[in-house]
Amino acid sequence: MMSSLLNNVLAEDCRNQWSMSRPLLVLILLYEDYYRSLKESIIRGQPVEKQQTMAQWFEDLMLGIGRNVSSKNKEKFTQNLSTFRRDVANLPKSTTYSTADD
């Protein structure tokens, strides 16, 4: 489920970030180890020159996010996800995203 949601954010034209962010945050908090491995897999799937940038964007995605599902935390994550999505969308379209553990 997490892989599918993250893939939608990364590769699809997802216009409703709010509907994606809520379940994605819960899954990230519940399955931190899986999220970490999925994130690393996506980063490694990028061209070498883009890996550091993608790693920073993943760091920024969780910046200011606590280990809870309070309204404030969910709103912050939605804002971060929107920024993350915008940044990823600006990468050249030739870049592909691999979520190997689909």
C-alpha cells in the first residue's frame, strides 16, 4: 500500500495531495523500516547525479513531522508532500521511479 501511494505521488498526476498524504503518513509512521528501505530503493534508482537531491527531498518530506497523527502533524506533512511532489515533478521526464518492493 505504501509503495503504491508513494508511486502515485512520484509518477502520477495526483491532483489531490490531501487524500494521499493522510494514509501515507500513517503508513510511514507504522512501518518506518519499510519506508526507509523503499526510500533508499527509489534514491538508488535515480541517476547518480540526482541521488543527493532526491535524498534531500526525502529528508525535507519528513522535516518537522512528529511520530503522531495530530491535526497539526497531518497538515505539516501535507504541505511537505506538496513541496516534495512539486520538486519531483520538475525532474526531467526521462527519470523513472522504481519501487522494487511493489
